[in-house]
Amino acid sequence: MPIVNRVAALSDEMAAWRHDFHENPELLYEVHRTAGIVADKLREFGCDEVVTGIGRTGVVGVIRGRKSASGKTIGLRADMDALPIMETSGVPYASKVPGKMHACGHDGHTAMLLGAAKYLTETRNFDGTAVVIFQPAEEGGGGGKAMVEDGLMTRWNIQEVYGMHNMPGLPEGHFATTPGAMLASSDNIQITVHGKGGHAGAGPHKSVDSVLIGSQIVGALQSIVARNVDPLKSAVISITQFHSGTAFNIIPEIAELGGTVRTLDPEVRDLVERRIGEVAESVARAYGGSAETKYTRMYPVTMNHAREAGLAADVARDIVGADRVNDKFIPMMGAEDFSFMLEARPGAMVLVGMGDGNECHHPAYVFNDNILGHGASFWARLVETRMPAG
């Protein structure tokens, strides 16, 4: 079964919505314009219920099918926020807001789910309830968690939930998913090294060099992945910030390090958290200083439920054919706060191929409008397949 004809007819409209969102990017929870447009369109389409302010600035639309005997309710989630990046794509509809850009395709995700919502409100060819979820603050703000904590799943009795993300490098219109770990957990680390200041030229022997200690910690942390983590499992420790000093001839008292940690296994996550603190403190002590580690857990592993991942793959095969669906996708070390929704309810994350192009989070990233119909059709068929009208 190819792309839904009615959805294909909405392609130009979906592209226009996306271009408007792209020109007017908003960050984290400050997605007031985007959320307002989404809510207005859902009301215009004829959603049975439209609620704003879920998880601060999230939007929920409720679409009831022609029948309700099944008692099923399925959630479909898209994210709305952009990134703090200066755009260099050169497209005619480039960002009008300096330093902000839709560099991860959330404008496309929103447009695809709006297209599916329009189709579903027109046809209502299903037995149950579809809940379309438009989430703020995926890019580091935990908007998915905020929506769950605000009663998203319980208020509408959502029983299954599905998310979709575009994937540069995956052939255009192909789909990918997998049971189990799909994307990594994402955690932040901050390490504060305490030394003893002094004259860098005349008296370095009288000081405890926080910069030297910090440099040794950066290298030593890599031994955790190399020697503590099972080589058949995955972990990434990246120190991406190192701040210290005020002048060329002063050994500073303090050095501050920051970075990110990614894992695909909860036990590995626990191990890495413990070892980072141990390694930082022991290295600092060896050089006569001390170190404090603050480990902040951000997003858990995006863990697909096996049954729902299989159902999603079947729907994708109906849309694009079996040869264009990879249901054993190798997990990636990127992270997604859709993971909080998957902790709350069974469901799956699905990737839709963008074809060749720049990776997400790149200043010249360009979303491929050709996949809007694929994504919207997937959402529509998922609802109709999981809740058939009979």
C-alpha cells in the first residue's frame, strides 16, 4: 500500500507549514508561536479536543474515530523546538531569527503530524482514539518528561505511543526501527578541579596546577570506556569544555571541565557514573589537588518495546515496501527525550530516511520535503492499522 492519496495531496500544504516554522524557529519551552499555530490548525481541522499548556507549552489534539468499541487510544508524538545555531543553508525560507535554526528537522516532524491530523479528522476511519502530541523542549529541555509529569498518558488514557525522527544518510523514504535500545541515554558531567594558585614562571613548584590536573583527568576518563566497559557494549565519554585561568603567567586555583556521557545499557550507565567520580578524584589527589564531580542524568535510553516496534515496522512496510524497511537498525549514540514517554507506555521510535545531506545539528542542514508524505502516511496508517474500523 503506497503513500495515502489524500496525504499526498497535502504535500504542498505540509511544505508551506514547515517553511513557516523554519523561518520562525523557537527554542526549548519558548515555542509560543509554533504551539499557537499548531493549536489553531488542530481546531480548524475539527479535532474533538485541543489542549495547550501540557508540559508548559505542549499541545495535544484528540481525534475520535467513527467507532469507539475497541476502547484503544494511541499517541503520536512530534517535537517543535529548534536549536541555537546560525543557519548557513541558503534556502529561500531560511531562519529570520539570528542564532536560531531548525537544524534537526523538528519543523518537518510537526508538519507531518499536522498532515496526519488533518487526514484523520477528515476520514475518521478507525475504531478508537488518536492523540496527536506536539512536544516542546526536546533539545536538552526534557519536554517529553514534562508532558508525562503533567498527566499526558493518564489524562487521555494513552495505551501506546509512537515517535518519529528524520534520518540523514538513510535512503529517502526508507524506514528503520528495532526492538530494544534504539538511541542512547544522555547525561551531563561537570568536574571542578581545585589546586593551589601561584606564579607560573617564578614559582610553579609552590603551586598545585589545576590545569595540569584537569588535562590528566581528560585523558584518564577514556580508560573507563577502554578498560571498565564490556567491549561488546557501548559508551561514550566526551569532555567538550575546559575553562580555567585569567592570565598567561598565573597558575589558576580552579579548572572546570564539562562534557557528555552516552550509554545504551542501564548497568553501563551506573558503572560509568561511578567511575567518572572515582577517576577524577584519584587523579586530582595524585597531583596534590582535589576534584568534585557533578553527574546529571538527562535522558534515559530510548528503549523500544518489541511488540510495538514490530507493529510499526509492519505499517512502514505497507507504506514503502518490505525492501525499504530495516527492522533491525543498529542503535545510535544520539539521544531522544521520547525515551520518557516509552518509559511511561509501550511504544516505539521510528526513523524515516532523508537521503543524502548534512547531518542533524549542522548549520547547513536542510530537511527533505519529499519525505513529508511518507511520514504523514505512516502516522495515518498506524492509527488505521492498530485500530481498524472493521
